[in-house]
Amino acid sequence: MQEFINREKCYKCYRPKTSCMCKHIIKPLQTNTKFVILMHPKEFKKTKNGTGHLTNNSLENCEVHIGIDFTNNERINSLINNPEYEAFVLYPDENAIKLNEEKLSSKKTSLIFIIDSTWPCSKKILRLSKNLSALRKVSFVHNKSSQFMIKTQPNEHCLSTIESTLCVLEQLNRHNIENIESTSLDNFLEPFKKMVEYQISCATKDGKFIRYKKKNLF
């Protein structure tokens, strides 16, 4: 038990160094868009299967903030009020800009807040954070299934944070807001895939993944 507690940690991905996924990030993507990941404290504690840090480390123009109510967060408010940015929140809403159909038309640099949390906790963050709830929402339509096989998704087409970010990048690329090489987009999920493979290999050793497969029928 003491050996587990004292394991060295990577302070980029917050995983134990023995299972660090940073080496699988070939090169962080350079983007015109500014990304800000708003991480619920519960997600910060998920060192085994959280994807928020992997997303942040895979993007050059990105930062992470941990909390629930960001209403009075000085950094978040400074970004929202920065005249160089037009701020959005990635969140499904009936009035959201559907990136599949509509382009983010602005002469300003787009700033996209991404909430890294479960759906119930994401709703709470938006409800409490008055500065964020007032922002325009963006979303996308897709038919992908999550590759997060070690985690049960609430609905069939729910995606992890890093998978959702890739969908956004693909749409921004299609609108020529970004100019990211297709090979770079293809490799974006590599650290995520390696993390899933590692967790499955660990779980398979003690039979947990076999029981999980039977339980979730996949």
C-alpha cells in the first residue's frame, strides 16, 4: 500500500509515471482557436481515466482551470472580456451554433470553453457560473461511438473530452478556421487510445475487464 502511495507522478498528465501517456503525444497541435478546459474537481482526481489533461497537453493554445463556480474567477473573466476573443461554450443547446452547418463568423479569435465533467456536473457548472451561462453555445452532430471502452457512457453517442475536442477541430478545419494537417488530426487520439489499451491490459489481468464486458454487453 505504501509503495502505491509513494509512486512518482507525472505532473503533465497527472498519472503515475509508470503509466504516463505524454510520450504518445507526438507534437501538441498549434491552433488559431483558444481552448480553455474547465475541469470539475472530481475529474481532476480521475488519474486513471481522465482525458482533460491529455486534451490540454495535446493542444498548444490551451489551458486548464479546476472548479465548479467560475463566476468570480479572474482569469476566466479576463478571457471572456478580452476584446481580442469571441467566447463560446461547447455544450448542446437548441440555440447552439451547430458547427456541422454553421461557421463561427467573427473577425475575432474564437475562444472555446470545454467543460470536462459528467453531464450532471456540467449542468451544475453552467448553472452556477453566470459568466459562462451567458455565452453562446456551440455543438456538433456526429454518428461516432466513443472508444472509451473502460468507461460506460450515459448515451450511445456521448464522447470523452478529447474525442469531443477532435470533433470540434475537424469542423473548424472544414471551415478553414484551422489549417491542421490530416495526419495530425489522425494522431490526436493516440495518447487516449494508449491510455485505454493500458487500462484494459491492467483490468484484464485480474478479470475486471471480462466482468465489465459481460455487464455492459460489448
